[in-house]
Amino acid sequence: MNHKKQQNATLFEGLSPSQQKAVTALLGGRTVTAAAKAANVDRTTIYRWLRDPYDPAFRNALDQGRQELQAALKTRLLGLANNATDCLEG
């Protein structure tokens, strides 16, 4: 299994297919309303998943996904800054 599929399997562990679709949509920058439509649920369902103290899997998946995105963006920005510095010095 490649690294990306392995990350998604871990990220989505314990989530229903609707929750997986909602997390994917939210991580893609979509609104709660758009994510709910993508997951074929009402938007109040997503809010309930976010605050459910007995089943934190959805909130945890969203938090983990956001952390992974933030780390990837930071790495990309550092690479771009390095390239820009090389151009200015060259």
C-alpha cells in the first residue's frame, strides 16, 4: 500500500463512508453546508459529529488531517522560499 493510501486508511479509521466524504470535503476547504451535501447528510449532522463527546473519531480525523495539511504546506513553503533565495542570490 502506498504512503498516501496508508495515511488515508489511518485518517479514516472508525469513520462511516459519509463521515469520510465530509472530512475529505472539509479538508478540501469546502463549507460545512457543501461538505454535508457531498456526504449526503444534513449540515446539522456534521455539527453533531464535531461535538459528540462519545464518538470523537470524526473530530479527531479532521484535526489530524488539518495537522497533516499544515505540515505539508509548511514543507512546500520552505522549499519555495529556498528556491526564491537561490534565484535572488544567483
